[in-house]
Amino acid sequence: MERTLIIVKPEGVQRGLIGQVIGRFEAKGLKVVGLKLMRIPRETAEKHYAEHAGKPFYDGLVGHITSSPVVVGVLEGPEAVSVTRGMMGVTNPKTAAPGTIRGDYGLDIGLNIIHGSDGQESAQREIGIFFASDELVSYERANDTWVVGA
Ligand code: DAT
Ligand code: MG
């Protein structure tokens, strides 16, 4: 089982899409093992987006993600990182395939609704930035065997 970090970005919260976005992951069978609404402090955003420091869009990116509340979550499941990335669609919503979150809900690259970790290492790093270990909950769901097998 893998875990991955997702963020419903400010535009997702402002547009009332929290439930629809998280509902897609739930419907897929991924398990929510951490979830919170928060306004991201600037230092946290800079840590989270450290790989983009120095890029032309970096200041706008950090400014945007800290501008209004987000919902941060941890999803668990088989190949959760790549499954989540696939459901998000490519970075630019203009070209993201219909049926993906970005493809269905966005039009602007800076307002692309959802963040998801891009690998297992970044997932571990990003989960550690946003969640203390006692905020992540391991639990069985009654229908787990009907989703991921016995
Ligand atoms: P992703 O979110 O698909 O992993 P990324 O890590 O390359 O994409 O970039 C992080 C975020 O930065 C992305 O979700 C939106 C923003 N971004 C990326 N490239 C951009 C660009 N060329 N102009 C404006 N914003 C950009
Ligand atoms: Mg990324």
C-alpha cells in the first residue's frame, strides 16, 4: 500500500468543489487516512514547493496557495501516487483529458484545482510537512476486500 498527499487548492475550496474532488478518490476506492482544512502558512508553502524555487511562476504559486484555505489530505491504496496523479490529469487544465479532475474543472494552469505528490519519495516528504504522525489514522473499512481484494 502507498500513501500520497493531495491538496484541494484555494480555487477548489472557493468554488465549492471539496466534496466532488474528494468524492472521486473515495469512489475510486482510495482510503482517506488524513484530512484537514487549513490556511497554509508561507513557510510551509515554501517548503512544500521548494523544488520550484527560482522558477518564474514560483512567487505566484506560493502567493496563491497561501491566499485562501485549502483542504489537505492523505490517500492510501495500491499505487496511490500514480493512481491519484492519473485521476488529476496533466498540469495544464486546458489540455488535461476530460474525465480527470483538472480536465473537468479547470481552465488555467495556476488554478488547476488539485495538488498530488509526484512520486513515493515526494509523497513521504510532503505528508511529513502537513501531518504529524498522530494525525494519520490506519483503519479497516468493511468493504476493503470488495475494493482491493482479499
Ligand atoms: P503538478 O502540480 O502537475 O505536479 P508542477 O509540480 O510542475 O505540476 O507545478 C506545480 C504547480 O505550479 C502546478 O500545479 C501549477 C503551477 N505551475 C506549473 N507550471 C506553471 C507555469 N508554467 N505557469 C504557471 N504556473 C505553473
Ligand atoms: Mg508537482
